[in-house]
Amino acid sequence: MTTQKKPASSRNRRSQSYNRPTSKRPAGARPGQRPSGARRRSIQRKSRYYRRRRQKILLLAGISAVILLLLSTVFLVRSCKSKQKEVKDVNSDKNVSMVISDENTIAGKAASPTAAPPSPVSLTVSVVGDCTLGTDENFDYSTSLNAYFENNGPEYFFRNVKSIFESDDLTIANNEGTFTTSTQREDKQFAFKADPAFAKIYSSSSVEAVNTANNHSSDYGEQSFTDTMNALDQEGVVHFGYDETQVMEIKGVKVGLVGIYELRDHLERTQQLKDNIAKVKKEGAQLVIVIFHWGNEKETVPDSNQMTLGRLAIDEGADLVCGHHPHVLQGIETYKGKNIVYSLGNFCFGGNSYPSDMDSMIFQQTFTIDENGVKEDNVTNVIPCSISSDYGYNNYQPTPATGDEKTRIQNKIDERSSWIPAPGQN
């Protein structure tokens, strides 16, 4: 910074004038004699010259100071804007935020489309099958999932797979049952329920989203369905299914979730499927995942309805299709470069303490999304599992298989995948 000197005092100014060179006295002039008129005019002219010079110097100094002040102000403003941008960028890097698109409850609040990420983003999704986190009132309570919850707490159930769920970007399960205190049981063979506190099983183990479109979502009437949604909301678990779709923003990528219940009217779900995929895409979804509850119990090969709807979902823009309900594993088909996992089997299954088939899997796929959309690299990881950590009975603790068991389950999946008819042959 330029420091402006204080003006000299009048005494100093006189002193300075004395030090200026002066003309010699004219010959014959005596000391103390006043200068002639011409001499006085010359001195006055010089005096005016120096005063004007000082004024110009002071003016230039003032202008320089103003310019420096303006430059400093511009620099400070730019610095503030740069810091604000850095704060904004940091906030935008936070991983997961959710945009809810429930047309029944928040109509008109659809997510606005988001531009594709400028650089590739890697996003890993894990999907598991039927999670019946409750029991039927006619079962033996002492061996029920509800009794295990009371004795071990919510974190017990996914303890052996929690590290897998924590290391991915999104975990999806099928919530097949109700979280309710209602006693109005539907007239059906099996009806499952648990206290709303059981929803914490998901939130304590990094399960972020659940499908609710299945044949046990209202086992204790419409009130039980509402209670279940409220319990999931309380734990921050995203739910979707029927006409409720979701768009989640993960690592800057909008992921659309669609859940379809096929069992009641099969191919009549075609229009709902098309509409819901179109809905999430309109809301900006860059990656679309469709979950079906479909097929026939104990069947190891998908039926024609499953294959028709699964392939249609891909045709309409889905990037991954997964299904459940048969309670056994079915094969995986790659259709137009996209995967259809026809049945994931049971996973955390409170519907049977001694099921005949305890094989399961976690299906993982890592997607790469850039400015051109989802890359067709098809990076998958099938993790063979058992629904129990004990071989003799179901202790409701799904566990990754190892050794020979892992090989056996993987071979089963591969074999059943080979049984799926090619398009046009089913």
C-alpha cells in the first residue's frame, strides 16, 4: 500500500525555499536591499510554478489511491465469491439425498430433471429377496423371528451381511409383511406382522430401500399397510411399490425405483409398468431399477408372464430388473445388455423355521454413469448365501456361503440360468 506523506508545515516549506538555488545579487547591490520589480516578478512566477507542481503531484497521488482502493474492492469481492463456490461444492458432494415422488401424498412435487454427471460415476447396487420380518400368530412363538428380535435386538438379523450392505451405494429388499399393532387379521392362510419397531432391522443394517408391492403388504388390513409405511418413514427407509415410485439421488445420480405386484392380474400390469417407468424418467431418473413380485412358488424356471414383463421393462428403459416370490432361486437372463434376475429367493425369512430350501443370494451390479448415460459394461457380482447361519434350521440370519456350499449355490444359479428360454421361444 502507498502511504501518503503528510504535507510539510509552513515552517518547513519556508526552510525548503531557502535551500533552493538563487541568482547572485546584481553587481553593486547591498545586502538587505529589496530586489528590483523584475526580480520580484521572477520569484513570484517560480513560486506559482512550484505550488502548481505540488498540486499536480497531490492530485496524481489521490487518483492513485482511489484506483488502488477500487482494485482492492474487486479482489475482495472475487475472493468471497470463490469461497462461496467452494462451500457449495462441498455441500453438493454429500452422498445421498432423496426426492420423493408419491402422486397420492405429494402430488406436484416431482423432482426436476438433473444434468448427467460431467465425469463417470460408479454406483454399486445390492438387491435381496423376501424379507418377512415378523411371524404368523399361529406359529410357535418361541422359535419365531419375533422371539429372536426380543432376545437379540434389531442388529442381529443382518449382522453377517451388514459389511456388504455398508460398502455398496444402495441396498434394496422386498419387505414382505406388516409392521403394525392391528389385530384385524385378513382371512388367509398366512398373515405376517411385527411391531413397528422391527423396521429398525433395516435402518440399523444399511438397507436403504424396500419394495412393498407383494401379497403380504396388507395382511392386517389397509391400516396395517399405512402403519408399515409410517414405521419405515420413522426409520428413514425409502419405500416404493404399486403406484408409489421413488427417485433417490445417490452420488449425484438420480435412481428411479419401481415396484410391481404381478400375482393378481399378471399381464394386466403392463400399462402400470410402462407408466411408472415413464414417470421416474420424467422426474430425472438416470438409472432405473424395477422390482417385481411375481411367478409361482417353488418353480425354478420363470413363467411366460415373468419373461414378458421383465423384457418389457428393459424395452421401456429399465437398467436392472429383479424379482421374488417363488421362495427359491431362479436364473439370471441378460437381455439387450441388461440383467433380469427372475427370483432372488428368500433372504431374511420369518415365514418358516425349517424351510426345505435355504439357498439365497445377494445380486450386486456396479453401474457407471457419465454424460452419455449408463455404460453397457455389465459389471455384476453374485454372492451365494444361506438364509441361516445354522445348517440345521432357520435362525433368521442370512449369511454368505463359503467353500463347497458357495460353489454348489453358484452352480445352481448358473444351471437355472441356462434353462431360461431365449426371446421368442417361451
